[in-house]
Amino acid sequence: MSTFFNTTIVIPCYNEEKGISNSEYSNFLNNNPEALICFVNDGSKDNTLGVLNVLKAKHETQIHILSLENNSGKAEAVRAGIKYCNTHFQHQYIGYLDADLATTLEEFIALKNYLQGEIVFSFGSRIRKIGSTIDRENSRFLIGRVIATFISNILDIKVYDTQCGSKLFNRTISEHLFEKEFISKWLFDVELFYRMILLFGREKATKKMLEIPLKLWVEKGDSKVKLSYGFKLWFDLYKIRCEYKKLEKKLSI
């Protein structure tokens, strides 16, 4: 029987050779023996796998590496990691986080404190407010707010930040949300919210999710999303909206 871990963290990695902070991961794992980290090497072309193997050698029982032969994009890397971990490990909670740790591991693990009662899905939110440090380029912040507002409108739920890469689920709901492939490689977060709506209905779904303002979020390095995707993004949103609205309609019949 496999070891029980309270929380499993799936971290997709694509060409992160220079972006992975061994010290941050090591300090976290030393202080959190109940946590497991599964790195998904998404067909990296640099020495990401070598860097991950060095880190794993220091934490044999708390680090697992799932290496995909070809680059499949963030959505499928996260999905593959979560499905793999749900199959091979025992845990109460599972979620995903970006490799650059713009959100700290400590803030991420604290999301589990909100997964109680009706709440099955908690997620970080980059809300700029007094008492928090959200370090993000103003241009990205403004573009992000336009996109986030549009997404909130098409979902028809009051969510401030669907795209923050810091999301945690209880095991049972993760099995449902990540069962099928996503339409979009980068906007799969939007699909997660739609899938919650399909499972529970819009009103009940909002009572099962909790958005937690982050105390610290620091933008690091360049985005893996190409600038050209800015045009395709709107087409992806259109496809997502059409597909899930169609599924919603079928359920209502």
C-alpha cells in the first residue's frame, strides 16, 4: 500500500531548467512531511529533467517525476499529473501550482484549510489590496482584468481571478473535473469552473468553491504563453462557451 500524503501538488514544467528554485522546494518539503510534489516534465527541450532528478535525490519519498515524451501544453500536463497521482498515491487533497512559485508553496498548502464543509475547491486570487503584495507588470494586470471580467460574465458567476495557477481540490472532485481532456491548452481553468457548474448547477457550484486572496504573488520570468495567443485566446473562449453552454442545455432538458 502506498504512503498516505495529506496533500499532493502537481507542478507542470516546460523548459524550467533556470526557473526551478531547489532551495524553496527543499525548505518546504522539510517543513511539510505530509506533502507530495509531482513534477510533470512536459517534453522539455532543456535540462529540466536533470534539475528535477537532482531535487528528487534529496527528497526520494516526497518527490515524484512524471515525464511526458512530447510537449502537450499546460492543460494536458496538469491533467496527466492529477490522473496519475490519483491512481498511484493516497491523499486527501490534490491541486496544481506553477513551477516558478509566483505563489509560494506555503500559501498554496494553506488552501487546504478552506476545504471543509461544502467547499471542495479552493483557489488563490491575485487581488491587489492593502496588506497584500501582488507584484505584476501593470500592462499584464490591465489585460488580465479585461479577460477576467469577460470570463466572469460568460460563466455568469462572481469570480475575480479564474487564471491564477494556484488551485486545490478534494480528491473526489478532482477525479470528476480532470477525467476528460480540455478544449484549450491554456484556458482550461475556465473549463474547470464550467465543469463545476455542470456537476452541481450554477447556484450550488458557487457554494462549493472558495476564492482566497493571496498575501503574496510575484511575477517571475517570461510567460510561457506566446504573444500571438492573445488573438487565439478569444477564439478559445468562444469555443469553450459554445461547448459548455450546449452541455448545460442538454442537462436542463
